[in-house]
Amino acid sequence: MSIPIICDCDPGHDDAIALILALSRKELDVKAVTTCAGNQTPDKTLNNALRILTMLGRSDIEVAGGATKPLACDLIIAPDVHGESGLDGPELPSPIFQASKLNAIELMAKTLQASEESITLVPTGPLTNIALLLSAYPHLHKKVKQIVLMGGAAGVGNWTPAAEFNIFVDPDAANIVFKSGIPIVMCGLDVTHQAQIMDEDIERIRAIPNPIAQCVAELLDFFMIYHRDPKWKFEGAPLHDPCTIAWLLKPELFETQDCFVGIETKGEYTQGMTVVDRYSLTDKQPNAKVLFGLNRQGFVDLIVESLMFYNK
Ligand code: RIB
Ligand code: CA
């Protein structure tokens, strides 16, 4: 029985690879794709989702654009990481289909309403759309099985010393989501910084004989550029968003801990921080399963194995 999911994303190189991974597997049933502003402006992230699905031959999947800015903050984007288009690097086709006439929140609500079974939401960008959905459709909370999100960190941030990008962009939305009571799996930097793809892994991917794998190799070539900065002390590039899909496919690759996670929405230095109570120092009940450990080789092998499914 495949797991029904909705991907809410801000493609973005790692979002794109997460989508490619999800759509290669029969264990997952991608019901809809929604986009938000984050890595790039909302028009570009929407266009990028349409381009990726066009490349995959999946114009059957409904795609809708969502919030054009965070709930309360001004939008920040990440062109240094993802380039002017948001998917710089490979040649991607122009979309052959239009986005839905619905917005992301309406499409998620329609999909949840129509589904007999509850659906897993997989947000890999700022949580603006998810927060708007939960606020506008409280009666649909019971149709959300869990939220498997990329965001946050128990340790240091990657956009400020205290905050990870997705949460920093819209801390108010994250606060709504983490207080919703819906089961959350948090793929934060603690695990995604272990999910580094190395040069030799990229060459393994480039050797896979299909055009999708070639595109992923070229996405990774570009994604590596930003992460080769010695300040990160990385050997490779951290594949953040694909960790959400890898968790759904092979949770045994990960070590987890149920923790209370609070979102700092103010704070001169700490806005957007996910405060993770690892040692139960507060009286607050855990509201998230936080991923901490990863079998990196198993993660890379899963990506390589999945990309081979695109061999004709
Ligand atoms: O901090 C990493 C996250 O921010 C990833 O989701 C990346 O795509 C960007 O959105
Ligand atoms: Ca993302």
C-alpha cells in the first residue's frame, strides 16, 4: 500500500531532487505538489516545480502556487545557493502544462477532503502554506496523517547562527505548525548536514544511464558550488530536502528522538530558532520526532537505486 503525500516545496535544487526521488518510488503516491516562496520568488519556485514535473513526464500531477510572502516577515530568498532561476545548472524544459487555478492552500484542502485515507504533508520550504492550510481548514487536521518537514536544527543554524533557512524565513508559520498537535517528523540540520553528497557519489549518479540521473548530477554540480566554501567544513553538499523522502522510504536509516520543539518568533539574535528540548528540561510534552543520526552510505545508495528506476 503506497503512502499518499503532498509535497510543499520551494525548488531549489534539493527540493527538486526530493521530488524526483519521491516520484521514482511506488511506495509513495504524490497526490499534489504545492510551492511557496523561499529559495526563490514565488513565480520562480512555481515555474521550477512545473519544469521538473514536465521533465519527469508527470503533467498529470496538479501543481499550485501558494503564499507569495511569509505571514508577517518580509520575504528573503537564497539566490547565492540556488541561482537566479532557483534551479541554475541543468538545461530544464519549459513547462508543458499550466499550474492549477487553485492556490496551494485550496489544492491541499481539496486533496485532503477528497482522500479516503489521511495524507502525509512533506514541506521542504518555509511553512507558510502549511500554516495557512491548518488555520483556514481546522476540520481537515484529522485528514493529515503527519507532517514530515525539512527545517530547523537542535544545534546551530545555517542562515543565522541560531536559525535554519526554512524556519527563519517564516517563524510565525513554523510556530503555528509546531503548535498544531499534528504528528511532526523534523528533518533538521542535525541530520541533513550528515546527508552530504560527495564528488564520488555524484559520479555514481552521472554514470546512471538515463536523462533524469544526468539532470540530478548537474543539479548537484551547481549545488556543490555554494557548499565548497571552507567556512562550512563540509566534504560534500548537504542534501537537506531528500532526507524527508528517505525517512518515508527507509526510516531505519535514521536515529530519532521525540522532543519538545519550540519556535522563537522574536529575539534579536534568535528569531527563527527551533529550541529543541533534548534533555526534557522543560515540562513540555514532545511535539516532534527529531532526526539526529543517519546512515549516510545507505542514504546515498537509496538515491542511486531510486534514480535507476528512471531507466527505460
Ligand atoms: O536550510 C535548508 C533548506 O532551505 C532546504 O529546504 C533548502 O531547499 C532551503 O529551502
Ligand atoms: Ca527547500
